[in-house]
Amino acid sequence: MAAPAVELSGVTKSFGATQIIAGVDLAVPAGERHAIIGPNGAGKSTLFNLISGRLSPTSGTIRLEGADITGQRPAAINRRGLARSFQVTNIFPKLSVWENVRCAVLRAMGYRPIFWRGIEHLPGVAARTAEILDSIRLGHRAAMPAGMLAYAEQRALEIGISIASDARVILLDEPMAGMSHSESEHATALIREVTAGRTLLMVEHDMAVVFGLADRISVLVYGRIIATDTPERIRENRAVQEAYLGVAAA
Amino acid sequence: MTDLVERAPAGDWAGGQTEKAVRPRTGGRLGHVVPWVIAAAILLAAPQIFTSGGSLTMMSLMGIMIVFALSYNMLLGQTGLLSFGHAVYYGLGAFFTVHAMNAVTAGRLPVPLAAMPLVGAVTGLAFGIVLGAVSTRRAGTVFAMISLGLAELVASGSHILHSFFGGEEGITTNRTKMLRLFDLSFGPQIQVYYLIAVWCLICAVLMYAITRTPLGRLCNAVRENPERVEFIGYEPQTVRLTAFCLSAMFAGVAGSLAAINFEIVNVSYLSLHQSGVVLLAAFIGGIGHFVGPVIGAVVVTLLQVSLSDLTEIWQLYFGLMFIAIVMFAPGGIAGLAMMHGPLIRAGTAHRLIPSYLLALVPALVMLAGLIALIEMAFRALVKAGDGTAMTLFRIPLDVAGPLPWIIALLVAGGGFLAFRATWPRVAEAWDAAATAAKEA
């Protein structure tokens, strides 16, 4: 059997005396759409930061498609095929929407930061950039500075930059944060479309999105995963109801 | 004021846009060639228009400064690295060039003078690699402080290593004793001017070309958001270091050109003052646009040469001008000019002229009053030994009496009040022109 796309074993993370992640074991098979839910402060974003290399775990190992990536730098992890988005929009505000996506496309097509070839003449880059922009429905905004986009559009661009690097594993950190109902419906369809054939790991608070999109769900409470299962079984899980859904429903 | 770039309306995205992505307009092949042809024509024709020896010298200095300021902007404007030590690469390029020239002359080697800027390029590049590896690990304040420390280190080291740097007297050379091509002796300043002009054009074209490569665009991305760059698979440090080395290389060329022009290099080439001048030139011209440092280099050189003829305290005016730009026009001269681009394209820019002229008159009056106050204070406080009588704007006056002071104060204050009264008119005209431009 092939190695899981992402595999965490015994991962912990402490900041000083405070343990945020208290031993997480998780295996996400390739091609799965996996959501991580949990109350505020459960450590969901920290977990993403550990997987993507923004932080190094205190102990434990993280594997990407079987290869140990524990403690590697974000750029190295990205080059191995993992891309992420951010909860707080993290784009290049003064660059055009086109440039934002093109920078990520360059990497995906294997270009190093060279200075002896004109960027406009690199084969395939423009076509691929246009393709990504069309898929995130920002084609008409190509020339606009990214910082001038409306909020939902910036969120879409955030996803666009993440998928542009052609990673096989995508981490989306609260992609719908701050979106209106219609926008988040739209974004759900978009995410389903652009992550087809890839492994998706997603943190999200909007339960409609989570239950509509995820193949499996993990529930993270106080730095521990208390359950990992299909959406139906998670909905019925008593421990989960007490720890999380009960609170949300109240 | 009306913004010319409109923000995208909220709620539009979920509306199911179907418009296809189009690569943003980049000006086309012709749009890239035409400005360079114009630049080459200006460089070629300038000595025919400004024929005096003084202006030839000044234009040579401008060419050197353009290369230096453009190289500086590869760091500050393109990559977001604020360096306080760019003169290190300029100065070392100059010193190595002078020594190379002397070695070539002594050994009668078949090397023409025109090739000597390559020595500066290699020198700048080599020191850029070594010192850049140390300083580009971090951006922001850390980078700025390290650049300052390295500059101080090199500057003080140059005072100690007397045999290589020659101390205050410096190292001299003779540019006419090298291999002659096409019978060019490089004795006359006009030949040196054209040598500088050719190198200036080559460097500017190369630096512009670099902005349009993967490196150039990633430099912008690193400037904007280095963390995001890491998460799309690039190391910001690699991007910074590459930009730093190339920038140092072009600074080395500028140093070479200076060495050729003056035939003498001393430790002041490496000084913090020199690093400051290039920062000022880039900033005054505008770091947000490629042509900004070119404008800045021309303006700063012009001021350095002409203001120093007019007043002893020209550096004070220079500083005041820098402060005014930082406070009121952070985009520099180029930024101010570019602001009008959309209006010019829409053909509504001419509507601004009356209000600009209206504001210009009291602004000049205010400026005259301020200059009078500064010059009189300078005479009364610093140059008291020369007596209290002086001539200002060709008017004889005596700073001992109160009358000149009162008049100068009234002129400056009245000018300011009148100037301020014109601001609403300017804003109104701007809004009208911008609105008309949008409708056009």
C-alpha cells in the first residue's frame, strides 16, 4: 500500500511551558479531502504551521508521501509538493493579481530565480497563470493590484496562489473565514473543483462547508485528536458532540 | 482626492464571473524599444546642446550617478532592502580599477580603457558575494544595520591600509596611457563623456531587463511579503543575495567610471557620505519606478554642482528638500509625474495647469522668504566675522537691523498662507480632471 500523503506520528509542540499540540497521530491517504475541526484554541492553525514548516515540532515526525520532512524549511517542503493558504490573507498586495499567481506558477514549472531569461518568454507560464486565474474566477481582475481586490476575491486569490504551485497536497486554513453565505457556497464549489485529484487538508469553522466537502473529519481538542471518521459518524459521535458540536449548537 | 485605481466592488466575485484572464498589457516590443532609443539619442545629442566644459563635466557626473543610483534601487526599490553602505562596492570598484589601470600601463598590456569598467564589475560582484552572504540573511532593520556596520568597517579599514587606498591623497592614474582603439586618447573630456554614456546605457538596459526576469519579479514578491515567498517554494535569502550581488556589480561599474573620469580615487569614495548621497538620489527621484533613480541622479548632481556655486550651505537645502520629499511626496519626483499618467492618457491633464500655476506663485514667494531667513541666519550666526552687510537676490541688506528680518518673515509667512489657500483649488481641479478621465 502506498504511503499516506501526510502522516503525523506523536507530534507535539510546546511554547515555553504551554503544550499546544499534545501528541497527534494522523494519516491522510492520497486523494482524500480531510477536514480538521475543533473549538478555538484547539491548535488547528499550529498543526498546519507544523506540517507546512512554519514551525518545528518539539517532538514527533511528520512525513510527506513517506519522506520525513520534520523541521524542514517551508520552501523545501513546498518544493516536495505541499502548498498552503493562510487564515489571515497572505498575498502580495502591491503586485497585480497576475503577478501574484505567476510567482507561484514559476516554481511549479521548475524555474529558479534566474536573471538571464525574460519572464514573458518562458514557455507555458502565461498560459498556466491564465488557467489558474480563470479557475478562481479572477480572470477579469488580472491587472488589478491584489490589495485592491474585494475581500472574497482576496480569499480566492489566496487559494489560487496555493494551488498554482501544483502541489499534490494542499492545506487550506479557514478558506471561508469572513465570507458571506453565497460567497462561501461559491468557494466550496471552487475548492472541490481545484483540489480534484489532490490531497486536501482543511481547517474550517463553517460546518456546512466541512460536512459538504470532507471525506473524513478529525476533531482536535486541546492539542489532541479525539476522533477521526466520516462526516456521518462524526456527527453521531458523543464525545465530539460534547466537546465541540454541542457547544456550537447551543 | 479621487483615486484613479478603483477598488473591486464587494460581492462581485460570487456573481459567477466568466470573463477570461488576459495577460496584462506590458507595452509590447515597440513600447520597450522606443524609450531606450530616446535615451540613447539624448545621451548622444546632449554634448552638442550643452557645449561648455562645465556642462560636459556635469553630464559625465550624471552618467556615473545614474548607474550608481539605478544599482542602489535594485536593492531599495525592487527588493525592499535599505542599505546604508552601497558606497562600499562603488569605492572598491573604483580602487581596483585605478590599480588595474596602473598595472596595465606599467606592464604595457594590450587592454583598452573602455574595458576597465569590467574590473569594477568583477570587484563589485566579488565583494557583493562575500558581504552579501553575511548581510542578506535578514531583511528590514537587521539588514540596514549590518550594511551600516560593514560600510564603517570598510571605510575605517581603508584609512589603515594606506598602501592600497592611499589615504586622503588617494591613488592617481593616467587614463591616456592605455592601449588606443580607433585613435581615442581619452584625454579630452568629450571622449570620456561618451565612454561613460555608453556604459551608462548598457548598464541601464541590463538593469531594466533584470526587472523583467523571474529574479526581478521574485525580488518584488520578496519586498512585498517574504514569508509568502517561502510558501511558494523560494528562499527569500537566495533572491535577496542574488539581487544584492548584481546590485554591487553595477555599483562597481559606477565606481570604475568615476575612477576613469577623475583619474584619482581616495577614501571618500567609500565613505558613509557617499552611501548617503546615493540613497538621497534614489529617493528624491522615486524608488517606485525604474526611471526614478535616473531623475534623482540628474537632479542631485545638478544641485550638487550648481547649488554649491550659489551658497556655502547647499547641503542644508539638499537635506530640506529630502525631508520635503519624504513627507509630502514619498513616491519621489517620478511618483509625482506618474500620478498624472492616467490623466495625460485621458487628455484631461491640461485642466490642472491653471491651478498648478496659481499654487506655484505663492510657493515661490514662500521659498524666497525661507531662503532669505536661512541665509541671513547663516550670516549672522556662523559668518559673523565677515560683517553684517550682505547681498541677497542682488539686494544689499544689513542683518544687524530688524527690517530685513521682518520683511523676510512676512514674505515667508504670507507666501505660506497664500500657498495654503490655493490647495483646495488644486484638489478641486484634480478631482474634476480625474472624474473626467474616468468618464472618458
